[in-house]
Amino acid sequence: MFSLFYGLPATYWDTFADFARPPVLMDLFRQYGYQFGLFTSAPLYRWFVGLDRTALARVPNLRLETSSLYPGASGWDRTVTEEWLQWLDKRDPSRPFFGFLYYDAAVSIDAPVDYPK
């Protein structure tokens, strides 16, 4: 994920995280008044995600965790999708936006309870 945002090998992650330096892309989005629809089911501060210290550093009012009424990582994913769709309907359509959804169930290998085997 680091390479997608920065265009650099992931070996630079630690350096950027130490300085909480977001990518130029995110700086430009802020400069040009983009709306941010950022939704993650895994907590952003987890060591293997670390988006709060890299790609999403300096994003105002960044939500670090998602709460869900649904069980497990797949439940968080479901909540993130529902919240994204609500946000998309309410955003200002006259302004550009950047949307980002990070799903955790695939990484956690946590399928929904009723998922066919």
C-alpha cells in the first residue's frame, strides 16, 4: 500500500512514518480542496497498517477506528461499506473527492459467519 501512495519501495516506510510525512498526492488533494471519504475497517494505527503515520498523516479529523454492530473483521468491512455509501450520498457533488476504503477481512482471513464454505 505504501508504494501505491508514494511511488516508492516499501523499504522507505519507516523513514516516512518517523516523520509522519504524507505523500505529495495527499498534499495536492488538500491544496485543491478535495473532500476525503476515508474508511478503514482495521485500526489505522496498527503496526502493519500505519496509515495514520504515512499516507493519511495530517488528514484533519482522521478516524482511527471503525465501530461495528456486526461481528468480526467482515462485520467491520460491512460497516465501512455502508458508511462509505452514506458519505458518498451526502458529499458536495460540485467538489472533487478522494475515496479510500481499506478492508480487513481478506487480510484477517475472517469470512462472514454465513459465508459458503
